[in-house]
Amino acid sequence: MAEVAFLGRPALAGVGCPYCAALVDPEDAGIVAAQQSWGWVGVAATADGRLAGRLLVVPAEDRTALVRSLWVAPALVRSGVGTRLVQGVAAGLLRRDLRAVVAVASRRHPTCQAPPRDFLRAVGFSRGLDEKLWRLDLDLTVVERPRLLTAFERFVEAIRPVAPPEPAGRATRES
């Protein structure tokens, strides 16, 4: 099982995409803005101590984040690593009160900057006005709030009417 952790700018220095070898510039304006706004720039997944995948996002307009780079190690494609990366970013962005994540998708030639549209669809993105731009609406994402639910259940239990006890004389004894 892959472990997912948030990434800061220093972790990006000298790290390139294993597919296209493109390096991420930690001083890029979008990367700097993400670090300043959220305290992180994306998430990384590790499996057996090795990097299994990475998803980087940058601020876009109107409480939206843009996928800058997404890749999963070839041996781990279809293992759930990509899904865990999207879930990790979505959880972090929900805490920052963002409303959506957008991504440029590819149908024929996916890259780290344009992930496969079928993958995006499978993890909850929906197609925008054109075939290339996909959106994950975080307002529709289910958020687990166990403490709140437990408190609500205790409240309901406390106000539930209790049936009165049966009178003692109603029980009969057969001999």
C-alpha cells in the first residue's frame, strides 16, 4: 500500500518526471504561489521506500487548483496509487476551502502535464466545455466527519423517547 504525504517546494529540487524527464522549477511562480497559499505544492506516494507517484497543483482562479504534473511509476499503474494521489490533494484543498481541481486531459498521448482522460473520469473528474479540460468539483466530494457523526448519534440517542416499563402485575406465572 502506498503512503501519501504532502510535498513542499524544497522536495522538488532536481526531481524530474520519469516519463519526459522535465524538471519542476521550485521557483516557478505557480509553485511559489501554492507553497505560500497552502503550505505545500502537491502530494507524493511512496511504496517500499521508493517514489511511486506525484501530483503537483498550483492555484488557479476562483478557489480552484490546476494540476501541474501527475505521474505514477509505470509498474504501479492501475494499482490505486493515482487515486490515492488525487484523494490526498482533494483532502488538502478542501481544508483550504478550495472548490475545484481542473486538469488538462489527453486522449491519445498522455503526459505528466496532461494525464489520461479515462483516469480523470475514473477518479471523479467530469469533462468541461471542451474535451481537454476536466474538473473535479470538491463541493460534491464526500468528507468523513466521524467525530461530528458520533456526537450527532449521541444527541439523537439522548432525546429518543424511552418506553415506560411494563407493570409488574401483568406477568403471570404458570404452575
